[in-house]
Amino acid sequence: MKSVKLCLAGCALATSLALAPSAIADPQFEVAPVTQGALPGDLIHNPMAIKWNPEGGNKSVKIVESDGVPGSQAISFRVRKKSSKPWDIRMRAPFDRDIAAGDQIEVYFWARASKLPRKKDTGKIGVAIGRDVEPYDTVLNAEILPTEEWKMYRVSGVAERNFPTSESDMGFNFGFEKQTIELGPFYAIKKDGAGD
């Protein structure tokens, strides 16, 4: 399947990061656009040229206009039927730098549920960075419950071993529910001083 390349108009701007102590997801901290120099570490990918690879059946993926997110554009990922294996309906992308044992990785991304699952107040997605070959271990792996409002989310983890780019990737799992998720700018970084 062809990759989806999302170059948001607002990708030249990152986001100020008022970090919460949680190492999982925290959609509540305040954000405002600033230069990429405000990110608390080094990017492990190019946020202006991410080639997302949608996978699985019972889905549709497109670029949409969306107010309330930096750049006013998003990837819309519609799940037509939930899956017993949510990771089978997903979107993945490579990263550009190897992750070494001991590296602390943080991911910041904008998300919202533009169409909620029936009788629910939130959508549900998984975000992960990990190996796409055995043993399929991860640096980070978290479930997020986006609302209909745009928010920035943060997840983090520490690599217990090396994750070379040749056998690892990053991305999202969507098959938990029949839902439509929109994703905006996405930043994956290695924290300053991590792995040194």
C-alpha cells in the first residue's frame, strides 16, 4: 500500500512542552507553538517528511483540513470495523536514528477523535515505538483515549536494549473501535543526555 506523506504547513513550528511527571500519557498540559529548538532533545525522525504506511483492512485514510491543530491539516484514519487484534489496523513509519540501550525516548503528537465509537465519550488508539521483527519488544507502548477536541499527548519510555532503524518503527494502532481518529504533528525525540 502506498505511504501517506504528511507535510503539515505548521511543521516548521514545534510545541512548547510543559512536561507533566507522568511517563504515560498526559493530555492536560498547556501548549503553544515555538521553534523546534524548544523540544527537550534530539529528533529521531524528520517531522516534515514522515512517510506513514497504513496497514490492515476495514479502514480508509486521507488528508483533511481540520481547525484547531497546528498547520490546520491532519491525517484522518477511519476504522470501519473494530478488530479482535487492534494492532492489525495501524499506521507505521520508520525513524532515522538508531535507538541505543538506555536512551530515553519521548513522543509528542496531536490527536482527536473526529467520530467517536458508538455510546462512548472517547476514541482509543495505541502509540508505540518498537521492533517489527521478533521478539516485537518496545521502547514505549501506551493507550490513549482522545476526545473530540484537539489535544497534544505525550508518551515516553526507556530502551532496555538497542533498537536499530533496520528492524524497528514507530506508529499507531487504531483497531480497538469503529471510530475516526485525526492525527496532527508528531515528534519523536531522544532526551538530552540520554544514552551518553
